[in-house]
Amino acid sequence: MAKAASSKTESHGLADAFPEERIVELYRTEVLARVMDERCLTLQRQGRIGFYVPLAGQEAAQVGSGYALDPSDWIFPAYRELGLALVRGVPVKSLIDQFVGNSADLTKGRQMPNHYAFREQRFVSASSPIGTQITQAVGAAMAAKKRKDPIVTITFFGDGATSSNDFHAGLNFAGVFAAPTIFFCQNNGWAISLPREKQTLSRTLAEKADAYGLPGVVVDGNDVRAVYRAVREARARALAGDGPTLIEAQVYRFGPHSTSDDPSRYRAEEAVRKAREHDPVVLLQSELIRTGILTKDSDAKIWEELKAEVARAIEAAEKTPAMEPLSFFDDVFAQPTPALEEQKASFEQLVREGVLRP
Amino acid sequence: MTELTLVQAVNRGLRVALSSDPDVLILGEDVGVNGGVFRATEGLQKEFGPDRVIDTPLSETGIVGTAIGMALYGLKPVAEIQFMDFIYPAFDQIVSELAKMRYRSGGQYPCHVVVRTPYGGGIRGGLYHSQSTEAYFAHTAGLKVVIPSNPADAKGLLLTAIHDEDPVIFLEPKRIYRSVTGEVADGDYRVPFGKATVVIEGTDVSLFAYGAMVPPTVEAAQTLLSEGISAEVVDLRTLVPLDEKAILASVEKTGRAVVVHEAARFCGFGGELSAILAEKAFYSLKAPITRVTGYDTPFPYALENSYLPNPARIAHAARTAARTQ
Ligand SMILES: Cc1ncc(C[n+]2csc(CCOP(=O)(O)OP(=O)(O)O)c2C)c(N)n1
Ligand SMILES: [Mg+2]
């Protein structure tokens, strides 16, 4: 068992260097996430989607961690992980289908926007209850270990989730069973209106790992390379049989908690303005232009292309037919019970008689 | 009297309790600075301070467990669970502890906590911001379960809950938080538990509803009236204790019963109500008891209007019953 260290992991020398040749690809993914975020907030305001959870400020944390994973690794996300879904190659249209809840939505119109499930991308179904995915990621890691599969699981959650039952149980189990898992906490400073310092008296969230005998690492979540390296390192440890790591990526939630939230009730715009000085997308953009990897023109082209791609996906998603009205009776069980069949039939009957409009 | 929405009435009720009794306090997520995600506690922290309107860390078991400790010590905590869908981390504290404290201590440790929580669908909340799981709590001995359907009852029942001697699960119909307004008595207004109200009197069929299902049930009754069917609408108000007398009296008069709730059908509260009617009003019945409920599926997002009982479905069931002689 690795000695507990609140600010550093032991280096296994297994983590490879940051793939500089892919930096523009990472940047593009961050930009795509930002573009989608802005468009989706507008769609929600226009009533074209019912709800939206923005991720602005968390792009580098998600893109850096996402790129550090192998496609075979399993992800147990919360609801703010749009950027991560993009890294995994989920098509933009698939994401918009889910927001719209149309007949192409893989969650079949059953979940609120942002609560995705993409089995093909090993992106496990997200729910709203906070923290519940944490223990599940540990269990999947225990299962992978039992089968000797060379993969890790990673779970994403917020600062607020560190107060949940599952955070405690998850870190404890993972430590005891040396589960090959990564706890990736995006500390965005807020749990709706509750500031980070009122969530826990702990100085950092990473130091909570100490109590469970695991390494805990704090990383600047606006620095895509730092995030990448921290996750690579944790992944290498996990695969080497040395168990889990807790990573605290320090970021800032630029937008409201969700489109139902009004942050002016509890935080000063000044704090947001300050945080935006470290906007991860802008930081990487200026660096790439400064170092000549991109020019102002080639950068502008990236934004334009991605905006057009998102616009096309929205158009296509809005043209996709609505969800079939009786579909909500499906998937309760593998085979419907007789009682459910009866309820579905009675619903159909009411539609036939004109009592209900489907 | 003041004209208020349901959520404002909750707010006024809390305010009256906080001003009249120094032992009352509120705790929950986002209830203080933010005034609650539905604004039920708006302005209360400013007025009564952060020691009496407490923003907690994100832990429902923490909220209810500490509320139990406070209650054992003599305070009157009102815990808010942000959505009923998020009550389950506290289920153990509610079911194993809160409900049983008085009983298991032989009456030495009564434990009075009010757990307020918004419930129900119709707000595009999907699986986890829409559920109506009152049956779990009504099934647990030792918990009172209260569900107001209008602003006056919201305030009056809440103040009764806060001054009751037993734990109360207080379910607020968030779908009609702002859509219904009504005159609400000022000051310390109380509505007793265990007293159903007859919202509309009728002679042909009894429609039983509570919470957010009362307005569509009333609408159904109005439609039926224009067809010459006289439906009686009974608002149960409290599921535990249940006003059996009022329920039986209504069915003895009409001979027909339709039970409405948005919770799933199987083992929903309608099952209990139907059993009571079958046991105690059997000889008055002229038609089978019917239930109009949510379906036995999780709560769907895009198709929530198909899932939820609406006036058309309620009227259809009542019509069918009324035509049975
Ligand atoms: C068990 C539970 N309680 C309450 C909520 C309501 N709620 C939704 S998000 C949230 C705050 C979460 O904060 P954090 O974990 O920091 O994640 P973030 O939203 O900042 O990404 C709360 C209280 C919930 N979803 N689940
Ligand atoms: Mg947060």
C-alpha cells in the first residue's frame, strides 16, 4: 500500500509524457465543448430544450483526463461531463438528441438533458442523485481486477459529492480491495449555492484520501497537461496493482449550476470575472497562438468549423422524429410483466377511444 | 387574509414558526443564502440568522440524522430535502431511527422532526425530480404523512406539523407551487391532521385525491357536471392519519369510488384506500373501485404528460363508474 500523501503520488515512472503532437486535437475538443455549451444555453432559453447543465470552466479538466484514458477504460460520470463525452468520441448529434429527447436519444427520452449513457464509449449511465456513481466505479474496478482485464475505471464527481455517503464508502472499499480506480473530483468551487469552504473544513478535498490510506493529488484543472499527467500517473498505479488515487482538479464553475439556477443570489460577479482570467480554453488558445502552433486565423477557423458542426447537429436533431409515445412502458424489465402489458393496453385503449391524446 | 401561492404559504408558515418559537430551526441544502431552490425559505436566513436557517453540506443523512439529534435535545427542526427523489440517502435515518425512536425507547425519547420535501411530476424533471413515493413513508409505522393541495392548507398543515409531537413527512406538490393562489389566514393558522375536505360535493361518484392531483380531479368533476354526472371530490390532506370517516361517508352516499394519485399504481396509496373501502364500504358499492394513477414504470422525462393522470383520464374512470348501476 502506498503511503498516504496529500499532495503527491509516488511516481512509478510508468506515466508517459504528454503527447504534444495531439495538443491541437485536445484544444479543438475544448473549443467544441465551449461552443456546445453556449449554444445549448441559448437553446434552453428559447425553449428548444428543457434544461441544461453548463460545463464552462471545466473543459481542460475533462479533456485532459479524458485523453489520459484508454478507450477500454470505464467511465462513471455525473451530469456535467459533456467535454468528457466528446473526448470519448460521442457524436455531437447524439448529445443533442439526448437534450431534445427525440427518438434517436439513446436514453429514449427518459432522462433529463445531460444524463447520458453511451455504452459503446464505456460511458456509464449518469443519474441525478449525487455521489451514487462513486461506489459503482469501485465495484466495476474490482470486477475488472478479478477478470485480470488491463483497464481502470474512473469516476467523475463534484466537490459537493465529497459529503455523500458513497464518497466515503467508495474510497474505503477501493482502498481495502486495491481497486484499479480513479476518483476524479472536479472541485468547481460550488455545490449549487454552497461554496467549497462550507462543504468541508478539510483544507483540500484531496487530503481526504489520507484517511482511507490512498494517495490524494491536487491539480490545476485549468492546465490540461497537468490534468493529463495526474490521470496517467493514477492510471499507471492502478494497473500496477497499487490501487486507487483521488485527484482533485481545481476549477471554477463560470455559469449557473444549471439553467434553473440564478447564481446572482449567492455569489458576486467579481469572483467569476477573476476566475475567468484563468479560463482554460482561453489559456490554451493564447499559448497555442503565442507559440505559433496556431495563428489567429487558423484558430478562428477552428471555432467557425465547430460552430457550423454544432449548428448542423442541432438542425438534424430537431428534424428527428419525436419519441414514440408508448415507449415509456419499455425497458422496465427485460420482459414486461403481465401487469405492465395490461397498463400499456389500457393506455392504447384510451388513445383509441379519444380520451387521451398520445 | 393574504393572497398567496402555495410556495409563499409554506414560506409564511415557516416564518410564523420561526418567530413564535425559538426552538424552531431550518436545515437543508441551499436553504439559507439561496432561499431554497424553489424559494420556499426565501428571506428567512436574513431575518433569523444562519444559526436558525442552516445551509448544510450535501448530505441528506447528515441533515436528517442531525435533525433527529436536535429533536432529541428538545429543538424543533424542520429539515428540507431538496427533492423527494434525493431523500434516499436519509432513508435509513427516517425509517430506522426517526420513525421508531419513540416506540423503541418505550416512549422515553419522542422524536419530533418535520421533513419537508417537494414531490411529484409535471415540471419536466425526469426520473429524479418527479417522483411521488409517499407510499414508502405511509407504510412505515411511526411517520405522519401530510400532502397539502392549496396555499391555505400548506400553511395550516405545516404549522400543525411543526407543533406536532411526532415525526412528519411533509410533501409539497411542486408542480402547483406557483400555479395556484388562494387566500391564506395571517398569523399562526393551523389545520388539524386527519381531516379530509370535500372540495366539491356530489352524489354519483366519489373522487379521492391529494396534493397536485387535486386540481386535475376538480377539473374532471367540472367536466362531468356538464355531462350531468355529479362527482364528489375529496382531498385527503393527510395520508397518516387518514380520515376514514370522511372517506366512508362519501362512498356510502355515492356508492362509487375513484382513487387518483400520480405515484405508480402497484402498492401505491390507492391500494390501501381501495382495501379500506372494500372492507368497510362493500355493501354501499355499486361499481368496482377504480384507480387512476401513474404507471408502473420509472418516471419518464419527455413523455411525462403520458405518465401523469390528467382530467381526461380521471373523468373517463369516473364516467365509467357512474354508468355502472
Ligand atoms: C443526493 C442528492 N442531494 C441533492 C441533490 C440536489 N443537487 C443537485 S446538484 C447539487 C450540488 C452538487 O454539487 P457538486 O457535487 O459540487 O457538483 P457540481 O454540480 O458542482 O458539478 C445538489 C445539491 C442531488 N442531486 N442529489
Ligand atoms: Mg461543485
